[in-house]
Amino acid sequence: MATATFYVHPDRISGSNAVLEGGELGHARLTLRLSSGDRVQLLDGIGMIYQAVFLSVSPHEGVLEIISRDNEPEPELHLTMAMGIVRGERFEWAIQKGCELGVAEFIPLVTEQVEGKIPGKWKRRDRLERVIISACKQCERARFPILHEPLHLKDLDPEQYDLAVAFWEEKTDSSIKGVLDPSMSPRSCLLVIGPVGGFTEYEARLMKKRGFLLAGLGPRVLRTETAAVAGAAIIQYIFGDMG
């Protein structure tokens, strides 16, 4: 049987011991029926991978002994995805696939055509944090992406990145191949995707004026989540660790 992977909060690691709690413990104890002596893999979300063995498992906590540890290297490209907020599971799907593709930061983006308002505390944050943990466990990624609070398009600052690219379905005269020069060597990139309905003409002009590169993704109009995943894969292939 393949070794199961769990998330353990860094605060619950001390010396050669780790403590599993909450939903992760429930999955280990009730679903997988793990017990003393069973070996597992632990991810702490900030870059460390541990091989560990359960010393004890109770309804309240699982105590493990760490038998080896490894550090996941920093990614070649720090990729931030700013994606227009969409309803339902589509946003979760894009977050999940973005984790698998190595996106380092997610910014839920508020634009003119985002459906509904985002007042006060964003209610989807806790759910999306769980999606991130689950996706990183699945692809055995030890450095979990950062999930930001929703941000308005006007507050995105392209100057914080070596490269800032916005995909706009109306941009038919500049393909992604024409905009991205493989000779570039960015260490950080901001990828911007619009919501359902895309960006308005005003938003596109504003982004271009502020220094974003505008590009199209071919002759077909893609759904928001499809464009996000396709864009991340293309950028990682050209500049990141997929090439």
C-alpha cells in the first residue's frame, strides 16, 4: 500500500515528534484505520517533507516519530494567479489545478463583471484553504500556496513582479506565443484572468497603461477556470519547472 500523506501544522512538530489532530487525524484513524507502527508522510505546508511512524493513535491525537526529513526546494518561478471570482465549484477547481501546476499565490480578483459583491469577510476562504491542503497532499507538494483576500483589479501592482500578463479574450492580434519571449528570465510572474464575461474594454486599457502585457489564448473563448489552468501551464512550461 502506498504511504498516506497528511498535513501537520508546523506548530505541532517538536524535535523528532509530530502530532496529528482534527480532520487529518480522523482521516488517518477512521478512514484509513492507521494505528501504531504504521508509516506515513507528513507535509508542513512551508517546505518540509517528513517520513514518520505512528507511536499512538487516539480519538484526540495521533503522535508520530519523525524518522527522516527533506526540504522541498524553492520553485524556479514564483507564479501568482489573480483570477476573477466565479460562483460554485469552478473557482475551487481552478485553485486545485493551480496547486498541481505550482502556483505560489492565489488572488481572488474583483472586477466590473464579477457576479455579486464581496463585502467584509470572504465566506469562501475556509473552504478554499481546505481545497489547497487537499490538492497539495494529492500532488505531494510541501510548499502550500498563499491564498489572499479578494482584491480589486485597480489594486493589482504589476511593478511587484518581473512579468505581469493578463489574458483577454478580445486580444486577437497578440497571441501568448507572441507576447512571451522565451529569452526572458523572470523569477516572479503575475497571471491575470477575468471572470465570467471577461474584462471590460476600460479594464483592458487600464491594465495596458499600467504595464501589463495583454495576450489572447487562441481563437476559442475559454471559460474562466480553463483559461487560468491553460495560462499557468503555458507560463510554467516556458519559464518554470514544466519545461
